[in-house]
Amino acid sequence: MTVLVITGTGTEVGKTVATAALAAAALAAGRSVAVLKAAQTGVRPDEPGDAAEVARLAGAVTAAEVARYPEPLAPATAARRAGREPVRPREVAEAAAKLATEHDLVLVEGAGGLLVRFDAAGGTLADAARLLAAPVLVVASAGLGTLNTTELTARELRSRGLDLTGIVIGNWPDAPDLASRCNLADLPDVSAAPLLGALPAGAGRLAPADFRTRAPGWLAPRLDGTWDAEAFRAREAP
């Protein structure tokens, strides 16, 4: 794949750190990587955003944003309140396509979940993925409640004719509870997509050198890693 779109099942599920792990694993495999944040919200002009955080953790990636807004809100709302033009799916697709001419892999990170609105017309990350004809990776939480949001996201992707590459757990607990351990079997079942990785809790707090060394071990071979889903389930599942 040249372009991979990354969405979460919601906010605070580990999407940016997962994107950094994908970038680090691809770099370790010898690929050139660009990271595009579709719409950055909640940061001032002089503050680093999610794309910069990916570059800090992963290393030599091209980091870019389509738009940023100061308030931590949905992009359409943040743009309206700031009196600025919204980001539109076509702009995201065009920026990603341009980066794809210069890099082996372009990671397009959304804002929140799949259907968070970019503009008043209802444009979303799903629309950008459709314009790019790009596969989508879903980052999900580990514990109670994740099955519903993951299944809804998977259903929406398929209803739009989009390719769901798989699921990555964005924050695997040090001491997983019963729901988290059961979800290792249930997430692939409800999403009808493979489990392609699990990032340990606190991965984003690692020193960048440690993060880059360890990242391939959190992701399956399909994502340039060495993580074995069956071995992980055998060790962690109830």
C-alpha cells in the first residue's frame, strides 16, 4: 500500500502513538514515510501537533498538516468558531496523493473517529479515504465498550465500500482485565477484520530510540512488524 488511512473508534484510543509505531516499523523496513494529519485541533500555531509527535517518536518522517484550529473540538466546529475555512476531504486526498509521489508510504491520521465532521457539508475522513481509494486501519481501545464502537466503525467502512485493513489495539494494559482479554478474540469477530497489533500502555512515553527499536514488535508482518496475534492471544486471553 502507498497510502494508509488511520482512524480511531473515538478519541484517546492511542491513534497518534499507533501511527508513530506504523511509521517506525516502516522506516525500519527501509521505506520512506510521510505522516499527514488531516485536521489538527486544540493546539496553538507555535505548539507541536500530532504529526510532530509522530516524527519525534518514529524518526525521519515527513510531517504535514492540512489545517489546524486552536480549540479542542471536532474540526468543523473548531473551524467555525475560529472563523476559518474548514478542511475538506478533497484537500486531504490531494495532499496525501502529492506526498505519495515522493514517499513509499503515506499515513493519513484522522481526528477522533471515522465520521467526525470536517466541514458543514458533512465531509469526513471516510470521504477522503474513498477519494484516495485507500485502505483504512482502525485503532481501538482494549476494554469494555470497544466491541460496539469497533463494530460500528467496521460496518460504516464496508457500507461505503472501503477496505478495512485490520484492527490495532492502541493501549494494551499492563494488567488487562477480563473484558480486555476476551476482546482479543471478540474484536476480530465483530469487525470481520484481523487483529494486527497491540501497543503496550505507556508506549508514547518511551524514549524515541527505545520506541523505534520496540515498535515492530507491536505490529503484525502486514504492517512491517513481527507481532504474532496467535501467540499474543495464547499468552493474554483467558
